[in-house]
Amino acid sequence: MREDIKSTLLAKRVRSLVSEGSAVSTGSTLLNLACTDDPYCGLMMGGYYLLVGDSTSGKTWTSLTCFAEAMQNPAFKNYRLIYDDVEGGAKMDIEFYFGKEVARRMESPGPKGQSSDTVESFYYHLHNAIEKGKPFIYVLDSQDALGSKAATKKFKEQKKASEDGTQAAGSYGDGKAKYHSEHLREVLNGVRKTKSILIMISQTRDNVSGFGFEKKTRGGGKSLRFYADIEIWTSVMGKLKKLVRGNKRTVGVIALAEVRKNRITGKVGKDRAVEIPIYYGLGMDDIGSCIDFLIARQHWPKVDQKTIKADELMFEGSRKQLIQHVEDEGMERKLRKITARVWAEIEAESGPGRKRRYE
């Protein structure tokens, strides 16, 4: 009886919403699985996604990798790639890391290469993109770097008061949270109608609210989370090191991505957080992360300290040799399928093991 239930849970479910023709990959098989339970689908068309994280935890890498993955997916061949670089922080070689097509097609939201500078201009730019009627992937990097007319007005008042030797009233905030609350819902209707994708990046802040609260928080108000289809929080788990000429050098980071809100599957939490190696000279290491996942979940046993036995790939050797084997033999898709199957098995084994109430 229990095996029958497990088989039912593992059976392929036809979900009209989730398919490669209606979603873009994040570039990470594990993050795709955490978002949709599908190894090839991460962010659905017509959706808004909130990506919150610490500095250098892979937020921009993930967003720009979505551009690169879109260029590999025929369903996105006519999509605009709009990168709203408010921070001015994306100085990497776009063509080298994300491909010639991304470098050619990536554009700023405003005329003459202008990015947004206030929360108001961001919504104007987003609304203009919607009105053109052509679908797009829009990345705001980041909402924390946006100013506002309210903050500018207050600054001018305080500056004038200082020059006059008087005292201006105290700060009443930058008004961004209220502006998001008033306008986000309206533009998201347009995002859905055009089957576009909005990715909004937000920085973490230390939470000083007191005992019993999360250590990290973010700005922008509650509406950013309320309207998000998926909310992902990223942090740095550790550094990737490589021995070069007798010295250890930092060559990347291991990012931890946790889905905290999910309207696609409803599955959230630390148990489904995924680890993604990001190399400075490569970007996301999808092959390495899948191999590490399968080893950590004891699907592929270790013969000894350095030797892995991967029966499905007819391989026995070191982790480095296994990565090379997958690349040389073109086994990337097969590796993703194995990872997805093991992910589904773990999900089934983690369930209540009960008969469904509704068929």
C-alpha cells in the first residue's frame, strides 16, 4: 500500500502551467526544482519574482543568467531583455559570461541607455515597456538603490535649513514602500497580459527589531512580498578555493538560495534550500551543484575519500573527473533528469505517506 502511494506521488503530473514553453530556467537545476519541481523551469511567464540577498550572494548572476537561458529557449526569441542597472554595479563582461546574444540584446529601460533613479521613474519605465506590447524580461537591480521624489524634497529642505541656520523637520521616510503598494498591482496586470517576467532585486539589512525576529530583513515594504509569485533569499555559505602555485586563492562563492514564498508549488523552507557554486571565471556551476546534491543525498556512494561511483553515467572516479566526463560526453541533460528524479523521491519520502483525499 505504501509503495503504491509513493508511486502515485512520483508519477509524472501534467501541469499546464509548468513547461519549457512557458518558463525560463534560472540556470540552476536545483533552483528550478525548488521553484517549480521541474529541472528546466524556474520563472513562469507573466510572473513577478523577488530576489533578496546579501552582497555577493549571486543575485545579479542569477538574474543575468535568466537572460542567457532565455536566449537558449525558442519561446523567448522575441522577448526584450531589459536590465535596469540602478546601482551601476554590473561591470562584468556580459558577452564572456552570458553570451553574444545577451550582450547584443540587453538594453536599459530609458532613452539613451538611462536607468531608473527614482521609484517613480522605475514604474514609468516599466509601464512604457508594457505599453509597447512586446514581451520582456525586466530586471531591477536593485530597488534599494532607487531614490524617490519624497526623499529628494526632504533633502532639499534640510539643506536649505542648514544654510539658513534653521532646523528642518525630521525625516518622514523615502516614501518607496507606499509607492510600491499603490502601483505594483497595476503594472503586474500588464506583466501578466504581455506574458512578461519581472525580477526585482533587493538587498538584505540587519534586523535590529529585537529578540525573536529574523536576523535579516529588507526594505521596500510588505507589498513587494505580497505580490511576488516566488520570493528567494540568497546568502553566502562559503568561499570556493583553489590551490595556485602553492597558495590558496578565492575563485568563487557557494550561494545558498532559499525559497520563502512559492505560488507555483506552495513548497517553501530551509529543507528545500539549495546550494549553488558560483565561480568568478565561469558563473553558476550547474553540473557541480547537481553532482554535490546526488552525493550528499547518498544517491551516488563514495568508494573512498576521493572516489565517486555514478552507475547511471557508467563512471567511477573523482568529482573533478566526473564533471569532465559529463561535459565531454554531453551528459548534462541526463544529469539533470537524474537530479530531478532523486529530488522527487525525496519529496515523496518527506510527505505524510497518506492517501489523497481528492482524486
